[in-house]
Amino acid sequence: MNLDQTDKTILKLLLADSDLTLKDLAKQIHLSAPAASERLKRLKESGVIRKYTIDIDHKMLGFDIIADILVLFWDMSEKEGFIDFIQGEPEITTAFETMGRSDVMLRVICKNMNNLLSLVKRIQKYGHTETYMHMGTYKDFRFELDSLYDA
């Protein structure tokens, strides 16, 4: 989809504050509320905007461990069963298919080390694992629209 400057501005504003009211959005992009609403509708229907979300501080809720778990399947025939398995594991927040030394990389959030170890043991039914615990954050993901369009 081709985005014009107004579309890009809408996305940039919503990335900064997804709770922005339609009235405030319209004011900031210098359009009427109905025109801004139509732009939003088009961005949603085209799939550019998939959902609105919030950023929760997991540590405030007692989840102290974030880790990435690399999984190399014992046998590729395990893949479908593994995909079904991870759907029922709430600690697994994201699963990426990868190229390289592993088949899958899982991002997990756990309450404590026992919770993490129990999860790893369940995963090891499907393959060899390597676990990398997050010790700190140098850069948190934030989709910066301007820098991507300037590249």
C-alpha cells in the first residue's frame, strides 16, 4: 500500500499514543474528524493497522524473567506438534521461525527461575534448547516510521 505523508503522520502519532482520540488526531493532521476517521478506516481495512495495544511492565506484575529460547528440533516432523504445543503455553509470548543454528526462537516471560526451568523441560520434548536470559535492555523495540522511510 502506498502511504502519503498524512498516512505516515497518522501512524507516527498512533505509535506514540495509541489512545489518541479521533478529535485530537484530526486536529494534529489538519483534517476534519470524518476525514481522519476515513483515513483510519482505510489503514485498518488494508491491514496496515492490525490492532491497538498497550505496553505493560511485566516486572510490576511479578514476571521477573525474560528469556529467548532457541530450539533445534530433534526431527522436523515435530514441527506441527510443537506449534500446537506453544499455543497452550502462556509464558511463550512470541515464536519466530529462524535460519541458522536453530529452527525456532521463543521469547518467554516467566515469574521465576523454577517457572522458566519447567517450561524449558517441556520444550525439550521437541528438540535441543539454548536459553538466553535477558539481563538488561539497551534498546526496546519501537517501530520508527521516519527512519525506515528515510533508509
